[in-house]
Amino acid sequence: MAVAGGGATGARYRRLAADLREAIEAGAYGAGGRLPSEEKLAQQYGVSRGTVRQALGVLRANGLVTSRRGTRRVVLGTARTQSFFELLSFTRWARSIGEEPGGRTIDIERRLADPLECEQLGLAPGSKVYWVLRLRTLSRVPIMIERTIYPEQIGAMIARLEPDAISHTEPLAEQGVVFADAEHTVDLVWAAAEDAGLLGCAEGGPLIRERRRATDPAGTPLEWSEDRYLPGTVAFTVHNSVATTALSRRRG
Amino acid sequence: MAVAGGGATGARYRRLAADLREAIEAGAYGAGGRLPSEEKLAQQYGVSRGTVRQALGVLRANGLVTSRRGTRRVVLGTARTQSFFELLSFTRWARSIGEEPGGRTIDIERRLADPLECEQLGLAPGSKVYWVLRLRTLSRVPIMIERTIYPEQIGAMIARLEPDAISHTEPLAEQGVVFADAEHTVDLVWAAAEDAGLLGCAEGGPLIRERRRATDPAGTPLEWSEDRYLPGTVAFTVHNSVATTALSRRRG
DNA sequence: TGAGAAAAGTTGGCTGTACAACTTGAGCCA
DNA sequence: TGGCTCAAGTTGTACAGCCAACTTTTCTCA
């Protein structure tokens, strides 16, 4: 089996999924074409059908292939879905699209958490949190304002970083903080005076807001963030299907 | 096993997933509490561990529980994820949040597809499509403008409906059209004159745009739609994790 | 008492098997 | 030609078992 670039580590079904993804994106089966049967793939890669199904499940969830009882799988498209981290980290995302990420910490404070923050971060009333305000840039152009609340322990690590550190999530990862789950909500808000000043837009102008709550594998909240993007700089895409649905629409 | 309401049909792991979801939402394990082990659940429900794992995989993807090697699963939250159809169909969504959906067809045309439309719907150049413009309301208040392109065959069914039919996707489903996959993209646009007139907002004002491309189980495109919501009426939420990622952020 | 080692418990990953449900295509017959 | 039946092919569901990797608890010993 050709060990494809980037997919050489980890479980067999993940490497297989990476392999198949590369093959699909290289057009090996054509757009709208049909994949070999699970049995064939199992023989071809020397694994069991169960493992093949796990790999195909990943591609299915990412919207690369369909699946339907009775007929072979069909190539839906070559939609490149980003990794969890490219969605979590502005820096990783910027790099993945070939842009130069930038960040400047405007303000950082350690203070008492208000009731809403306590609830979102699962903290006891009276806990302290770190509040961080940052301006994010793409190729030096201001794109987004980031307001993040961290629990005390995590925030302390952030506070030790340089004020102009580009990434905050990467140093955290290096210190053993593991991000595992996140919930993102996207809607529209009006620019406050502070937003307008930093982003260089009109006060009261529209911004795309992404609120994010991330947790570690044990379910402990790690950050609660509100990002505000200038219009026209970003779009959020999600694939869903009858089989796997994680997206929902809410009354705004 | 208590067959929970609404989950009585289909595969065993789906019924089990529905059961567990109900139990979690009823607080049987507490917020942040730990689930019984897979083995215990298997015995309790009289199924194999593999089936339990499939059921838990569903809950995992929906962000209800975490999973982590070595320790029992933890209840993340009781986030109610909507079904695929509540996201696809404005009507279903409105009903699910207890509002009264409304729809008025402003315009419907059968015409030649332009190149972009051909590509999105996978049609040969020169194909005909149906173009539908609708105003959608929630409790009689205008909320959203919907512009949808249908392939000829599907569009013909739509054209036969009453102009003030509330739902379009439901009649299609009744006639055997099966929606299976969709890709949604959310960003911000400025209201055109037509948008402003229908929604009653200012021309050039901001709107939340959701573009959607839906396909059937074979991967054949069924509709390509662009919805424009008034600000403050809607928000889109997605859960993702290291294990399952289907959301991505794009340069706008 | 405290720290370290061992044991028990739990999920992740992989294999193999069997049958059910469904689609497709070939072949047959009117 | 047209429609029907039937067989082959394919994915979905479920079961059973095994070991690895990891976490938590318990126990032991200094």
C-alpha cells in the first residue's frame, strides 16, 4: 500500500481513508464515478471489510462519497474538508489557504467570571477567568476581532505568551492541552465602537459572528470565544446527510 | 427494552441511540456525568457491544457525549441536533420550533440553465431548469427570500403545486424524490433591490446568505438554492470534533 | 504519609462471519 | 418491443472475539 503523504501515522482505517481521499481527488474514479466494492478494496489493501467500512465512513461524513444499500458508492465531489484544528485555529486556517496569519493582543485581563461565563465554562460562581481581546490579520490586513474567555489555568498559559504571538492554540497544544470537541454558531451582528475602531469599518456596520465553545476529551471547557469577521472575508461551509447531522438552524 | 417514542422503527442501533438520547436529555446520567460502560449497556439492552458502539457513535457525532480511550464516556450536553430535514426544509424547521411557516411563490420560470447552474446541478449545457423565487414567513412576518434552481424533472413537479403551497420539499418527498446529502455555505451579502422590496429592509442592507446544494442517494443534484435571511432571525450551529469534521471555513 | 508499581476497568481498533435489504442487469416470455 | 422474473452483486446490520492503548483505582513499600 502506498503510504500517502500526511496519512502515514495512526490507525489503519485513517491511513486508508487518506489514501482513498487522495485517489478520489486525483480523479482515479472520476467525478460521479463508482468506487470498487468494499470487498475489493479489502482485498486490495489487505484489510478486513470492517476496516474498509470505517475508512469509507470518514469519507461519507465529509461528503466525498455517497452510500446506499444495494449499489456501489458514488464519488460526490472532491470537497476538501478542513481538519478540526483548521476550524479551531485561525492561524492553522490561514496557513492552510496559503495566507500569512497575524495576531496582535490588544488587551488581556484576569477578572471575575460573570454568571454567563461561569455557565459556559462550567465554573463555580466566583471563579476567575482570563479575558483576551485580539486583532487577527491575513497578510497584514485586519480581518477579525477575537474575544476569548479562558478558565484560569489555561488563561495563565496564554498570559505568559508574547503579546504579538501569532497562535495561541498551538502553544497550548504543546503544553498538553488537548482540544477535542467544539460547537460553533454563526450569525450576524452590528459592529460596536471598539470593533469599528480596530477593524476599520463603520460603527453599526454588519459583521459575521462566530461563537465557539471548545472542550477537551473529558468534556471540560477550554475556551469560549466570539469572533467577528469583516463582511466578505469568510464563509462557513458544512456538509450533512441523512446519516450524519451535526448542523442545526436556530432562531436568531 | 423500553421502545422510546419516535424511535420505534429502523435499525436496532438507531433505536438504541434514540433511547440513550432520551435518557441523557432526561438527565439520567447528569450533566458531565459518566455513561455506563459499553459492556454494561450491551447486557442491559441485550445487544452486542458492536451495536452499542454504533449507537454511541451517533451520539458522539452529534456532540452529546465524548469518548476517550481508557475512561467511560462523559455526557457533554443535551444539545438537540435537528434532523437533516429540519435543516433542508424551512417548513419543517419552522414547525420544529413551534412557529407557523408560510410561503408565497413570487415567480417561477422555465428557462435555459447558465453555465454555473449546469455545473452545480450536473447538467449538460443547454439543459432547461426551473427557477423559483419565494418569500418565506414565520408567523406571517417575512424572514427570508429563497431562490432555487431545480433540474427540469424536479422543477416540473414544483410547477404543478399551488402558488401558495407552504412546503415544496414535502410534496417532492411524497412523489418519491429522496434527499440524502446537502452542502450548506453561510456568509453575508448586501440586499439587492428585489430583496429589499420583498423583505422590507433597506437596499444595500446586510443579509445572512445560506447557499445549499442537495443531492439524492445516487449523488444526482436535486436543487441548488440561495436563501437570504433578515439579520437577527436565524443562526447556524454546528458541532464538530477531532473524530468527525464536516465543517470548514472558507475565504469569503 | 507519600510515591511508585501493579491491577482492574474501559474504549479503540481489527478481524471474521452471517444474513437482510436493496439495486442492477440479464434473460425470458408474451 | 415491452414488461416481468430471477439471479448476481453490493451495502447495511448484527454478532462474537481478541488484543492494544490508555485511565483510574488499588495496593505495596519505603
